[in-house]
Amino acid sequence: MDLAESPGPSAPRLPPPPPGRPPRPPRRSRRPLRRGLPGRPRRPQDLALLAAVLGALLAVATRSFVGFREFQAEALREAAQKFLGEDGFSLFSSLDRDRDMYINPEEFKRDAKRLIAATSISILEEEVSQNSPLDLSEEKFSIMARFQPLLPKTMYKSKDGFLHVSHLTLSGLRNWTVPDVVLHLFSAQKFFIFLPPKEDLKLGEPWWIIPNEVKHLPSTRFYPPRSKRKEDLIFKLLSMFHPRLFVKTRFGPRGTVACLMAISDLYYTVAFRIHAEFQLNEPPLFPFWFSPGQFTGHIILSKDSSHVRDFKLFVPNHKPLNVEMDWLYQGEENGNPKTKMNMDIGYLPQMELESWGPSGSTEIHKKGKITYRRPSEQSSQFVFEDIVWQKEISWEKAVQRLKVAMYPFLKVTYLPLIKAFERARIEKKLVHSIVLWGSLDDQSCFGPGKCLRDKVLGNPFILMLLRKNFISSWSQVHELIEIQNQDNKSHKKLAELLLEKYSDHVMILLCLPNGTVVHHISANELCQVSKESSGKQLNSVTMYEQFLQKGLSQAQPFLQRKLGGFF
């Protein structure tokens, strides 16, 4: 522990004399020095003697330190043997090459491939039914789950210490710290669901693996329904994270959509996007829903799905918030008990699945009376040739096509904030800016944002109006706060102008190219209109049209003359 020093310089203190022995008076020199001349220089023999003494002391200290380290390492070895057992300690020792009882990344890297192969052979095996025929030509491969739990401090309600949230309500979230299944063996044939529905499909042309059905799904459920044929693989994949996985979300858009990224003579690369959610609580607790913004990824598979070269699925983590959560609780209304819903949003650092090498042949072995099938050792050593792609598109382009398939409102381009205002200044248009906590283009958008996105922004007439007269953009509140704290004065001022008008969960702002807000509305107002009109879109769409038209009218005098801008 470092202690603070007292202010000002401090002279070093000499050690006190030993007890019972008076201090010896200083010895006078036998030969007085001659005035004006320096003292006699030390002889080489004196310097050699001093060096020898210091060397001996250093050697003793070194031996003592080394001895202490050896003693410490031996104690650690004994403790590790007791904790790991003989087999576990033997494996640990084979990795600890410098015998310091620590495995650093370099030591692990040298044996990582050997460990992966050994683990996939010894752990990944499945019991074979005696009644089913054995097909050794069917290839298998393993998929690994990686997971880092949600960071509670990123939730909005953490600011007041979850003041009105029961500890039991959050128990399912707090206890979910690791994947339910870390490693699982899959059959390559099961991934046929990612094959395009027809051969002449264009690159980037989306198709639905699990369709986006429009129907009411209640929030009072705890356990997933039985999955259908094409849903079964998605369920098995995502339930590696948590067993209570719902393939179809309560709120739209639902389902799984895919598109071709690349084509070769024998292979496809398919990009996909999945909307699914988890139920973290069980009775007698109230339901707690955990909805990642999206699952996205890619798969490289043969055209007959007999072989999978590569597979990866993940929840994007490049935004500061990427998960929406809502939960039921017992409240009151007019003095009577009533079940209500609360919601929040947070950040999930990691949730991903990745194949542990390409699919390969399997072998049969027995343990007593039980027959098992597992990947063969020869298949893990097989070297595959590089694939020559005849046609391909970029990952970014594929992602955008999948977004538009899920969200028709994205037929209008939504630019990043700074680029939107730069474009508006060039084209002399208003900026249609949406400010919210979550993401407008994934499932972490909650409440009023979903209402705005699903009922208003995707309307064909609103799309035409926005495309013709506005430059559109949406921003998370976190992004604006980060821009506000930057050194760039013009960007900082722009963020301040938008945050000044941010007074509800989701705000729509119509801004001049210099950042001045000429008109604004809360998404809550639009949602209230939708509720009062018994689910009809007409009133909310009409209200939004009037809002846009009024903004254009108020901005015309400013747009017609040259405006000073920030950029």
C-alpha cells in the first residue's frame, strides 16, 4: 500500500544505535590533510575489496530471492495438484513450459490447436440409437458458444441503484453469466435451411427462412412452444446460450431472413439475420424478457448442404446499447392490484457462436453397451483447398439488404448525424432527425420507437415525402453525449442543439442545416393517437404528414436564403 508523503523535502533518517552500547565518537584522521590539497586517493586494492564485498552481498540476496521464488512455486504446485488432480495437473504442466505455475498467452498459443482437436474428439460425441441406420457419410462439426453477460451499469435504471426494481426480478439476469452449452456437435445436413429457395436467386436478394408473421404473442409466457421444422435448427443454435429461447419474438419484425453473398461452383456464402429473444425467469417470479438487437452472421456451405466450411453468428456490439429488456411486476391502478410492464436497455459485450473447423467424417465407437458417433481424427487433419468465388458482394451490402427486408422504413437512407447535416447544407434541405435511447434499426428499440418505426415511417406516402424533401438521420442519446464532449466545436454545438429539445424517450426533430430545430414532436404523441384510433394507422400517419409539412413551411424562409453552417 502506497502512503502519501508529507509535503516538502525530507532528509533521510539514520538508524538508531543498538541498545546498551554508547555511540562511538568519530575517529580522527591520523595524518592531517595538507591545506589546499585533496585527500589521498584510494588505492586499487581498496576498490577491488569493496567490489568483492558488494558482489558477495548481491549474490547472497539473489540466492535468497531465487530460493523464495522456488519455495513459492513449490507451494503453488502442491496446491494445484490437490485441486486439479493428477490428470488435470499433468495437462496444466504440459502447457506451463517455463514452470512458473502461470500459463501466459504465448504458452497457450503453441498448444491451442492440439487442445482444440483433442477436446473435439473426446467431448463431442453423440449417442446413436440402435434402431436408426448408421450413415457415416454424414458430416458433423462442432460449434462453440462465447458469452459475456450484460453490464448492469449500462442500464438506465442503474443510475438510481434499481430503486423500484425487485432484486428477485433481476435474479435471472444476474445469474446468467455463462452459456448453457459451450460446445455442441451439429450435422452439416441440418443447415439445409440456409440454402437459397431457387438457383437463379440474385446476390443480395433476400428470402425468409422463418417468415415475419403478424400476430399477437403475449408477454406472460415462460416456456417456449415446440419449434417447427425450419425453426428447429435456429432453436438448437441459440439455446446454447440459454434454454428458454423463443424463436419468434413478441414484437415485430419477427423471423429469420437471409441473402446470398457469394457463389462458386460448389459453395454458397449466405448472410443471415435472426430476431429471437430469451425468457430469463421462471415461476413463481414474473417474466423477464431479454431481447438482443439482432443475431447476424454468415455460413459457407456446399450447394447440397452436405458440407459446412464455416459458420459464425453474433450479436453486434459496436453500439453503446444493444439489448432491450422488459419485465412484468405487480402494481396498482385506482387502488386495485394490476400487472404492469417495465423496460430498460443495456449493453451486451459478447454473444456469439462459431464453428470449430469445417465439417468432417465421423467414426463409431462403443462404451459398454452404448454406441457413440464422434468426429474422426483423420477429418480434423484434412486440408481444404481455397474456394474460388465467381460472384460476390460485400458484407456491408448484404447487411443493408437484410435490414431493409426487416424494416421497410429503411428504403429511405438514414445517414450518420454529421454526414446528414453536411448533405443538408449542400442540398439545402431540412434534416429529419430521430433521437432515442435504443437503435431504430434493431430490436433494442423499445416502446414509442417501435410504434414510430412500424406504424408510421414505413408508410409509402411518408417514405415518398421524406425521400423528396428531407435528409434523414437517427442517433442514440449516448452518441450525442459523446459528440458533446468532443473537442470539435461545431459538432459539439450541433449535439447541444439536439439535446436541448430531447424531452421524451423518442423525439423527432426537424432541423435547418445549421442545427436550428424548427419543429419537433414526441413519438409518444403519435402512439397515443394510434391507440385512440383503435389500431388504425390513418390518424398517426396523417398526424406525421402534417408535422413534416409544417416543418417545411416554417423552414422555407431560411432555406431560400444562404445559411451559415457548422461545417
